[in-house]
Amino acid sequence: MLSNIGIPGLILILTLALIIFGPKKLPEIGRAFGQTLKEFKKSTRELTSDITDDIADDNKEIKKEI
């Protein structure tokens, strides 16, 4: 979906964001977005790790029963 934007579309979006939010607010918005994305990735990794650990524990229990 984002691969169809291209350079002119990206410039248009950035120009509109600059006009709407202004030069002072734009870095704050970018920083907040970056922190949100970082937390989302961290949560995803933790969830994946928990699921992997649970599967490994289940496999160990199954092997013990056999």
C-alpha cells in the first residue's frame, strides 16, 4: 500500500503535515510516533517470546509423558 506513494506523494504528505501542525509541533509528533512504534515492537517481541516458551514447555511435557 505504501509502496505506491512515490516521491511526489511523500513530498505532498510532508508539506501538508508541515502546514497543518507547524514546524514546532512536527518533531514532537515524529518523536511520539517513534516511541509508540518502539513500544509496539517491544511488546510484539515479548509476546512472541512468551508463546515460543510456552510451546517449548508443552513439548517437554509431552516428551516426559511418552
